Amino acid sequence: MHRRAVADPIWMRRRRETIEHPFGTMKWLMAGPRFLVKGLKKAKTELALGVLCYNLKRVTNILGVPALLEALALTPA
């Protein structure tokens, strides 16, 4: 990857723009870089909740609340 980044600096800039944004947003949503719990199982659960919140926020921004509620109502339980 280092060779590719050195050969094409624009590729690395584009990669950072695409990849770093979701992680920065999730870090902001989770109020910092540290987990609030101890233990691997609990930390995985906390991370999963953070990812779920991020995805719900994105869907809400893309589709809007009415379309999201309609899609959730159509999904069988």
C-alpha cells in the first residue's frame, strides 16, 4: 500500500476522504476514542450500538424520517 500511495498521492487523499469520515463520525457519536465498559464482549456490544446509531443517522439523512418509518413498518417482525 505504501508503494501505491507514493506512486499516486491523489489515491491516498481520496482513500482518506472516503474511509476516515465514518470513523470520525462514530468517534464523535460515541463521545471519544475510549469505550465506557470493560471486557471484550461489552466493548463489542458498545461498538455495535455505535455502528447501529451511525447507520440509522445516515439512513435518516438519506431517506428522511417518513420513508424510514414506512420501510420499518413494511418489514416483518
